[in-house]
Amino acid sequence: MPFTALATRWHSENGTPPPGRVVLADDRMPAGTAHRLASDGVAVLWQGDYHGARHLLTALTRRAARAAHRPRATGAATPGEEFREQRRERARTARLLGRLVVRLEADHALRLRRAPDVRQACREAYGPPDGPRVVALRELLGVLGARQWRERGVDVPALGARVHPHYGVFSPVRGEYVDLVARAPLPAAATGGGTAFDLGTGTGVLAAVLARRGVGRVLVTDANPRALACASDNARRLGLADRIRPAGTGLYPPGGERAALAVCNPPWLPAEPTSALEQGVYDPGGRMLEGFLGGLTERLAPGGEGWLVLSDLAEHLGLRSRDDLLAAFAAAGLRVAGRLDTRPRHRRAAESAARAAEVTSLWRLAPA
């Protein structure tokens, strides 16, 4: 049937358009049939057992993985070409798996046999209930997982505490960049009541590290309103709400105030994100990096520094060269006052030659 015949709103966090057709399904539908329908662009609206839906999603994932590993034309692909092909394959898989969908009722309830109570998790992700909606089961599982992350939190050794990521906010599971901010020498003007900016704050973890190090006031910005709410929540949990203040969704705080320190940990790869969470990894055209560098000299107080936290993974993938980065510093009227480097410790570090060679750096930048 056409999707519009359901008279139910379609919701997709990554902007996937509603399917043209939908087929009702339950535990009697074989995985092969569901895979064929999803491959043809048809949404499979599940009405059976909740655990049956999860089993079907697992079966579809296995089939998609087999298709992704079929032999293709071989050649001397560059790391960048391999990266782009992996992203295309992941996007194809995400589209296919996103066609197994469920209906949330007007109160966010999931009325499937043996389904968990998803209402609180959906309120945190989607806001107050505003009518029934159809969502991908894969997205709903992400919402439930985010609820668990929010409750449990992520341990941050540099803070001696945990931060609690909200849904749609990039989690600081890679702690090496936090450690860089924790040990870089602070400009003298940043302590004892000085002001710092944390641009693109996410969970607010870097703002919390700066406040714990003695920075008097940290203004945080993020294009994602969820991140500003998350950073405020974590500041409150850590007893730092009087020193960490949200300052809007622009890159720099409005009003032209200058700071002794401006910290920016932009997405590390200049490519288009395909979901809300990927916005923490991919920076289209390097716009955030360019905006940070271009505005820095005008927003630093005398003796101030800008700290750019950036992985060189893009360089290993051929997406940006070191010469390009240094030229961007020079074009913005900046000099390198120092640099701290660290190697990644996360589990993906050995998955490719580019990942194995990756170095994360904190560039200390000052007006030339």
C-alpha cells in the first residue's frame, strides 16, 4: 500500500524521505522476503513480536554484510578511494536496514508483543509526544541505547567523573583528545577569572576540563541545541553550572566578546555527514575548521590562544594535506605557538593503515 494510506507521520533523524510503499509484516515473514522488499525500496512495517523484529533486523544485517563483501573489481585503490567506498557501502546498508519500521503511538508507546517501555527514551530523543509516527526499528534501538548511555554516563579520567551524553550528541568515548586539553599549558589570562570559549561543545566535556583547571568562565556554543542542553546538564551534574554557560548555536558567542582561550574540536574529516551523530565526525568542506580559524584573531584577548584539536586521519586518507592545514593557519594570520600529540587508543585504531598511523594533535595557535 502507499505509505500515505497509513495516515501516520514519518520520522527520520537522518532525513531519510518517507518510503513510497509499505507492506505489513509479522513473524511469518521470512528474512529473504523482507530483504527483497527492502532492497526494492519498500518499507516493512512490523506488527509482530518485538524480539522477532530484532531477529529480523539481525538477519537483514547479515545479508547486507554478505553483499558488501562480494568481490569487486580490484585495483590499486588509494586510502581515500577505499574510505569513500566504505562510506557508500555503509550508506547503502543503512538505507536497507532503515526500511524495517515500527509505529509509535501518540504517547510514544510501542504496541508490539513483548516490547519494552520506550516512552521515556523517546521523550528524551524526540520531545513531548505530538501524535503517532513511524520510525525505523534501527533508529528506535539507537534511541534506547542512547537512553542507557545517558543513565550510565561515560567515564572521563581527566575529570575524575562521568559525563552523560544525550541522544544525538557525540559521546566522548575517545578520551585522548580530552587528555590533550587536560595537560596543555593554559594561557595565564585564562585562569583566575578569565574567559574561555568551547566551540562545538558537544557534551561539554572540554568545558568541564577547563573549568576544573581553573578557568573562571567558559562560554559554550554548538549548532545542535541538543548539545547545548546536554552540556548544561553535565555542568549541573559536575557542580560547574555557575562557570559553564551556553552561548548560542553560532560558532562563536554573539556580541564580539574576546576570550583568553578558544578551544575547538571540529569534526575531523571534511566530508558530508549522513546522520545527526555523524555531524560529530564529518565537517562538510571543512566549514567549521575554516570558521574557527577565520574568526580567531578577532576573538582572542591579548596574550590569548586558540586550541585546535584535530586528528591527522584526513591527511592519511588524502582528504586534506598537512600543507593545506598550515596554509590555512597562515591565511588566518595565525602562528603555531606549540603542539601536543597523542596516539589513539580506541578499538578502531588497527582496522586500517590510515587508522594505525593516526595522530591526534592539539595545536596552540596565536596571532602572528
